[in-house]
Amino acid sequence: MDQPVTARNLPEEFLALPGTPVERVLQVVSRHWAAYPEGERRQLAQALLTLLEPLLSAPAGTIPAELRAECERLVQFWGTGAARGRPVSPRMRQQVSDDLPSSVRGAVVPVGDLPIPPSSIDAEEPMGDRPPRLLKFARAQLERLPDERCRLWVQLERPGQQTYEGEAFGNFSGSGVLQAAARAAAEALRRAVGKDQVEVEVSGAEMFQGLGVAVAMVSLVVRYQNQTRALLGFCPEDQRDPLRAAAVAVLNATNRFLGVG
């Protein structure tokens, strides 16, 4: 299968199929990637649904070239070990850091649960005997520094209990602000779980543009209890607040593995 060509033709396939948006995207994924494990197909379907569903309300024949390119990049990224959220070795972790595409950073569950049986990771309970944690985004603050740099603070809270803050620096231009917000959220998350218990490395963070939609996407490498995993998360920019979206995407990626959701 020619993956780039297949991915760029996904919008036409999606529009031509019958059924609900979820049914259409499941048919597309099953048609081309049936050999992949069910949980991995579910992840790809969730990502594609965010991109393709707006086509159903767009004028007939409206398939921008940019959307085709985004589909191609998404499928390419999903096809890596990092995009499937598998346990990763140190060598794979370095590859994740070095080779991430610039425009796509993963996808999980912002559009509601798809009717696909969850993968082992999706079904995973909080590890060990720890009680479930619930962390929520509280606020984020951006400070512009000299030389086109910035400082980000992100605060997470466990409702009715305690707040946790993280700080990070980055470039003020491009995706630097979004990446700094994700790193600040990751630091706040480490404080909440226990800095000596978990390491959270942000491999990438980008704003991903579809047809009339925007989502913040993050890619993380998380080390916890002798396990290392590449995790992906995203959050729609539903409140015109990219800093919030980046922080929530970090929680989205880690909630099951660390038991914070």
C-alpha cells in the first residue's frame, strides 16, 4: 500500500461512505489498516474523525490541499511506534525525540469514545495500589521575555485539595509557546504524582489545523514504575486558549497510565 497516496485520498473515501461519521471513519481504518491491533486502529480512527467530520457540513467539493497534507502527516506519525503508545526502549525514546514530524502530535479521545473495544492501554487501571487521582487544569500564565523568549506557568489542581505549579521557558515565536505550556504542565503533573516517582518528557507540541477545527497535540515520553511509554494526547482549542489546550492535552495523554484522570 502506498501510504502517502492512501492518506491523501481519505477525505474522498470518508465522504463516499454511508453511515454516521464514526461508522465512516471506522470503515476507512478497517479497509486500509486491518492488520494493525484493534487498539491502534481505534487511536487512528479518533484522530481522523476530528479531521474529517467537518467535511460533512462543508460545501460540496470542499477538500483543501492542506487537509490532504494533514491526513498524510497524521497517518505517517501514527505509523511509528511512538504514535501507538507502546512501551518504548531508550533507543526508541531517542528516535521519538529526533524524528517527530512538526505538524502532528497524536490523538486520543477529545471527540467522545468511539464504539471500538479499548486497547490494553485504554483499559488500563491506575498502576499499583494507589487510589485514583483527579487532576484538572486551573490556569496558565504567559510572560514575554527579552530576545523573543517566554516563561510559562501552569497550575493544576486536585479539586478541594491541593494545587500544583510548573514552570518552563521557550521561544516566543512559532510553536515555542505551546511547547513551553506543555512542559510547564508536565512539571506540574510531576509535582502532583511525585517528582521522584515519574519523569515526563515533552517530545513535541503543535497546534493542528483541520477544516474549521484546531487542536493542541502533544507527544510525551513517560517513565514510571520501571516502564517507559510514548504517549499522545490532544485537546480542542474550544475556548480560544492554546495554553489551556496544551496543558489539558498533557493530562489527556497521561490520565490512564498515571491514574490522574
